[in-house]
Amino acid sequence: MQNVIDRLKKLPIWKGQIEVSALTGGITNFNFLVSDEEKKTVVRIGDDILVHHIKRFNELSASQAAHAAQISPAVIYHETGLLVIDYVPSRTLAACDFHDPIILREGVFLIKNAHMNMPKHLRGPALVFWVFHVIRNYVSTLENAQSIHASLFSELLEQASQLEKAVGKIDLVFGHNDLLPGNFLHDGNRIWLIDWDYAGFNSPLFDLGGLATNCDFSESQEMNLLELYFEEEITSKVWKSYQAMKTSAALRETLWSMVSEIFSDLDHDFSTYTQKTLSTYHSAWNNFIQT
């Protein structure tokens, strides 16, 4: 940790002395709050994580596009493996916040803005985030690493195949692809969306399904979510496709945790998280096959 702090102190952007404090919550990078004589910033430090399809060039370009679209704070400085982002005094949202109709409406507007407007500002190479490719690749990675969960993979891959078929044709938007409540900030006036590690072109249903799962929405809340986003009555076909994508998002999160059990160096109880996400996935799968 001292090496990281020493690196921060040497950045050429500070005015006078700086104060550094670690921020909790990051599970793919290290985050710090850094204050100098003029400003506060958030510094994100992390290398590429190829087992999770994370490329930091992509996080940078997505973060810059998100700021241009008025979705995220500005990127002040960057170098390999490091982003310095403007600090926004705010509170981190929790799942219960999205049960508030006002917060939900604002959040959906922000997500739709990201989907539709970020591509106008995106520059350089861009990635695609197709959850079924991620699932298949995760399983291959886990098999090669002799994961303790290997007995589950045959059934999970078969279920993923059924889900991919059920999703059908998609609209293509630029997705955040990691809509945990903790990636939303509220500054008292508006919501911000941060942390673009997994950004890439995708179906809007993946973000919507991920948000619904992470916020433990009821079926009526999910329907409201979709109607807010699409601004029309939801057909049975869209509902089926949404349920398939939501279930796939839960499966991907489970496999992400299984991979992290083996490959992550961060201090996090991934084993317990795997069991939690696997339970969530099984519940989503059972609901899906009944739709």
C-alpha cells in the first residue's frame, strides 16, 4: 500500500501538499480520496484484468464519454493503470433507494442517456459485452483452473444456451454492464453513474435486468422499470427476452465470483459471495422457466 501512496504523491497534477485516504468498496481496483490545496479527487488504480475482460483503455474512454454525456464526473488525469476523477460530494445509493419512484425514474433516465448518447462521444477502439460469450469464457477459465465448482458447469452451460436463444434479436446500445446500486451517487440534486470497468456495446436489457436483480425488485417493479425505459406497454415477447437476460446477468455474476475466488488478490470474501449469487441465479432460473 505504501508503494501506491508514494506513486500518488509523485503525480504531476497536485498543488502543494496532499492528503490520501483509502476508499472502501472497490472489488476490481483500489480507490483513494486525494485532496490537495485546491481540490478533492478520486484516484482509481488497477491493471487490466483479462480473466474478467477488463481493459483499462476501455474504462478510460468510457469514463471520458460518460462525462461528455453529463453522466459521470470528469477525468482529470490518467496514466497506465490509473485514473484521477473529479470528486463529487455525494452519498452512495443502496438497493432500497431504487424502490423510491423518484430515484428510480431519475436512474432510468440516466441509464437511457448513457445507452443512447455515450456512443456520440466515444473515441478510439470500443468493446462488446455479450454476456453469453462471457459466461462461456468464464466456464473455460474455471475448468482450466480446476475450480471446486466444476460439477455445476455442464448444467449451467446448457441453461445459458437456452437463455441465449430466448433473448432473441436485440437492440444495440452502449451499456454500463455493472449496475450495482453502489455505482450510483446522489449529490442532493442529481444522480451520477460511475465505474466503467465493464462498459461495452450490449442489449439494454442486460443493464435493466442487472439493476432489477441487484435491487431485489418485485415483478410489478420490474414491469414499471421496463415501461419507464421503453415508454410504452411491455409485450410478452419483450418480457420473455428481459427475463432471459436478467437470468443471464445473475449467472454471469455467479461465475464472476467463482473466477474471483481463484484469481483476485483483493481482500474480499468471494466464497460467500459465490453462494449468495448462485442462490440468486437459481431463483431467477426457476422464475424464467415459468414465464
